[in-house]
Amino acid sequence: MSLYIGREASKLWKRICTEASTEIALLGENWKYILGGLIFQYIHGLAARGVHYLHRPGPTLQDLGFFLLPELGQEKAFISETVFSIIFLSFILWTFHPFFSKSKKIYTVLIWCRVLAFLVACQTLRIITFYSTQLPGPNYHCREGSKLARLPRPDNILEVLLINFPRGVLYGCGDLIFSSHMIFSLVFVRTFHKYGTHRFVKNCAWLTVVAQSLLIIASRKHYTVDVVVAWYTVNLVVFFIDKKLPELPDRSSGSTSQLLPLSKDTRIKDEKHKPLSGSSGDSSDWRPRTQINGKNAEEGNVGHNESDISSS
């Protein structure tokens, strides 16, 4: 038994080391995109903190979702955050599964390049909308009479730049249209739906996002319009950006080409592996071709007679 465990542990360690070397190489090529996306997460948090200074509490606006869903209240508000945390952590763990799993379909660095591109685009639109019009926050700590509803003028710029993390993130007001929680949830689930392998888990993920939407409204973190706008805005943004980005390489072919513009060496290498039809085709159809009498033939078909070649 101990011998079996030791052998499996050795295999797992080798798998982790092999995957790490591949991912480090990809990170060296794409670190600017990862770093840029992470920096923008701070910028987004800074913008949300800034709009809190502009927030003015007032009567809660009339909202259909508030009529239909009873308020969870301050005691049960943690339910919404718990569901969001499950979505967030589950997606992060899934993106690192190639380090431990034999069935590998994605590269961790490349998938995060893609996800961060989606997040930056959606968060840019979100910053524009919540600075355009500040609505009175419906959450319990944003209502009239709450000490957290309005922020006093900062004593220095450092107070603004530090965002009062994590309290400033958890108790923000004014950054309403549209929901940041829905941005992350929809981007994560859409990405998993495209690159995941288990249909049942995909269906469960979508149901969880629907439940998350209802919980956000029930906890009064956002108005219903914030959730509705997030649903169609995020899906449209991801749809169009996903079409602009090059597709992730197929791991079955052993390719480690970049997600974003290819380097000169990579382009030269890919030129040698074009499909027979000359179209861009799926990367799994890329096979080395052997040239015979000025014509390309697939490797392994060299032994065909000349009439077969000419008729192809």
C-alpha cells in the first residue's frame, strides 16, 4: 500500500513540475497582460471607493425585485457573500487543475489572460455608469441614518489610495449600476462553460449564478436593474471580445502558442503545420506534411503511388 502511494505521489510531483515549467514559460511571454489585468482590479476598487465619497443616502427607489423577494436582513446577508465566495474559489481552483489532473484542456496562464481581458472591459463600463449617476444605496449600511452611508472628506491622498481594505470594499456605497459580483460570476461561469468538460457541473454552475442573482437582490446589495444590466452587458461583452481573441491552443497537439499576438519564432513554427485545406482549422488537425513532387502529402502517406497523389 505504501509503495503504491509513494509511486502515485512521485507521478503527481512529476506532473506538477512539468506543468509548472510550461506555465512559467507562458507567464514569461504574457506577464504584461496578467500584470495589467491585476493592476486594473486595484483601479476598479479605487474607483468604487471614490464614488462612495459622492454617495448621498436617500429613500430606497421603487424596485420590482424588492417587492417579490423578502429582504434577508443584516443577519442573513452573509448568504449572498458565501455563494459568491464558492463561485470565486471554485473557479480559481479549476483554473489550476492542469497541475494535478491527467485530463488537461487549458493552460492556466492563458485562461487568466482571457478572463482578465473580460473583467477589464466589463469593469471599465461599470466605472463609467456608476460615475454617471449615483443612486441612493439600498443596502442597510447605505441608507439614511447609517454612519457608513457617507464618507467624510479624506485627510490625505493615502487614505483614498489604500481603499480602507477590506472594510472599504465590503461596505461601499454608490457603485451600483451594474453589479460587480455579477461581473465576476458571469465571466467565470461563461469561461468554465466553454472550457469545462462536465455538463452536469456546468448546469449546476449556471443555476448557482441564477441563485446568486436572486440573493443579491434579496440582500439589498443592488437594485434589480443592476443585476439585469449585468446579465446582458457581461454576456455581450464576453461574446464579442471572445471572438476577437485568438482561440486557446489545443493541449492534445502539445502546442504552447501564445494567447495574444504570436512571436516571430511561433509564427514560423506554425507555418510548418498548416492544414491541407489551407484554412486556419482546428489546431488538432495540424500535422507535419512531407513534400512529394511539389505537392504536400500527410506524414505516413509517402508510400502512395503517383496516381494517388495526383488525384488528391
